[in-house]
Amino acid sequence: MPPIPGSGLAKGLAVTLRTMTKKTVTQQYPDAQPELPPRTRGVIGLFEENCTVCMLCARECPDWCIYIDSHKETVPAATPGGRERSRNVLDRFAIDFALCMYCGICIEVCPFDALFWSPEFEYAETDIRELTHERDKLREWMWTVPAPPALDPGAEEPKELAAARKAAEKLATAQADTTTEPAAGPADPGAAAAPPAGPDDAATPPADPGDAATPRSGEGGPA
């Protein structure tokens, strides 16, 4: 059966009429901010204290948009006779967001949780050179990173939290022991004195046969 002439136009007008009667869903940005999901890939924040300059993020980045500079410092031995150690000190950590394609590989491969996604996306610039964020700027984005979701009630405690809790309890116990331990004072002169002799002690004969109480030969005794 051939289509009725004008049926396509009628269907189009029906769609238009249905759309006109519905409530608009357009958000008037920037007056109305969008409600973004917690895992939105907006910008990358750097937690500098966790970075060990392992260079994994820079090596795995497919766009080569991460720039890291560091130097080595010698750490003195913790104990006498110990060995000195060297550690890497971060000098520069920058991400060029003009090249970044937001794949998240750098965050996934970081073994020390130094990189995080932030849902913030309002960092457009008029100069492309300003899209290279240095470590100070990346550190500022850390304060916009949402908290991780809560664990399930029956989930096992993470190993990191268990280790941190045990270390805190050990430190608190050590501090409590040092505060409750009495300070060493001068010796008590009466502590070294011999205890008073009891009736049993007086009845015990002297162990030395040459004691002064026994009369010697040639000496006069009682008549």
C-alpha cells in the first residue's frame, strides 16, 4: 500500500507538538551549574607528598604531556654505623592539558596514589601556553577532588588504614609509657638500712666459731 500523501509531514508536526508541551531540560550555564557525577574527568590533581618520582605516569602517557624534573639527595644514616641512602626530590611536575586526551592512564598506573581526578572543568584559557599546569596549580586542584565512596558495611578494612591505625596505636602507647614512668630521684638513705632484728634472729647462734663472745684459751673465765 503506497504511503498516504502528507503522512511524513503529519508525523513531523506530531513530534514537534509533543516536544512543545514538555518541560525544557536546557540548563542555563553558567548561571546554573551542572550536577556532575563524582567520577567526572575534569582535571588532574597532584598529591605531591605521595609522589616518589618513579616516572611511570610520564612513561605511560600516550601523549607525552607530563613533564617531571627531579634531583637526588643523600639521607644520613638513621642509626650509628648505618648506611647513607639517596632519595629523589621532585623539582617539577607539570601537565599540558592542551595535549592531554583525558585517558586516565597516568592515574591508573601511579603505584602511590599521587594523581586524582577532579570534576572541575572551568579552566579554559585564552593563551594555549597557560594550559600547562605546574605542580602548584595541580596541588590546588586536589582540594576539589571528591571523597571516595564509603565501603560496604561487611567489607574488609583496607590494608593502608589498618597499617596506619596500628602505627598510631603503637606511637600512642609509647608516649603513654614515657609519661607514666617515674623519674629517677636521689636514693633514700633509709632504704639501705637493715631491717630490725626479730626474736628469731636473737636466738640464732653466731656462725663464726671465733666470735668475740667465745672465751679463748689462756683467758680467764668466770670463777
